[in-house]
Amino acid sequence: MPCKVLVTTGATYPFDGLVKLVFTQRVLKALSNLGVTHLRIQYGKTPKSRIVYENCVENCQTVIQSTGINVNGFGMTEDMATEIRSSWLVISHAGTGTILDTLRSPSPKPRLIVVPNAILMDGHQAEVAAAMEDMNCLLYAKSATEDSIISAFDKLDRQFAELPEKKSLADLINYEAGVLRQL
């Protein structure tokens, strides 16, 4: 069975650094070692993001061919739920929409590694990612670096907690923080 990884940078703000990270030799080889056969990259809606993606593919052709990973990308889709559902692993920006869509995906749920976009000023992605990792729902790669993402790959075999159904992210975080007594 093909092992598909979805990389998603989100719809609101470009995260070209995540695309560049996935196309490093170490990360591609680590993905291959995990048994990944398909890498699907949602690179974003800006012309610059498309160029970054295309340049990465072109510059990494030798490594991509040596790993045997089938790589393809797209700007945006109206059906991200299908992309998520058909993936073994989602590597994503730490946006709350993608986090909740992935964690609420029907079983078998994909594993989820989130990488906050450091360019965003207020650090909200890092806060959300840390809270959700504390709840044991996902893995949080604290920076868009090879070491951080490969460290997360090493933890993919653990058991993850399920999210309670139909609760907001704020309720989940408040519950974990002890502000709410029950969900």
C-alpha cells in the first residue's frame, strides 16, 4: 500500500520555509526510510510560492529519484478533507483549521506533525501547537529545521489521544489548562 504524506502550508499566509524544509536531502531520505512513496505538497496560492515549489523540485531531482518518492504539488484545493483522509502523515503549518481537520478525520487518522510559521508575529501557531502536543494529539516540530522535523519523525510510532467530538479548539485548550471541568 502506498504511503502518502501531505505537506500543507495553509491558505492564509505563505509558508515557503516548510516547502524548502521538506525538499532537503536529509528530510527526503528520512521520509523514504519511513516507507513514504508519495509526497503531495500544497504550497499555497501565491505565484512566489509556486515558484519556490517548482525550484525545489528541480533542484532536488537527483535525491527525489534516488528515494523513489513520487512528488507532486498543488496551490489550493476545495477538498482538503480528501487530501488529509488519504494520507498516512500530514506535515502542516500549525494553523488551527488544518489541525482540527486532521485530528477529526475519520479513522484511520493520519499522523500529524505541525511546524509553526515563525514569520507570523504573534506566535499563536506555536502556542496552539504546544497545547495540542501536551494533549498528546500531535507532534510539534518547534522550528522549520531538519533536526526538529526528523526528531518528530522518530516519534511517529507512539499512540495519540483522540479529540473529543465537536468541541472548539478554545474549549479543548481551556479543558487541558484546567479552566473547564468537563467537555
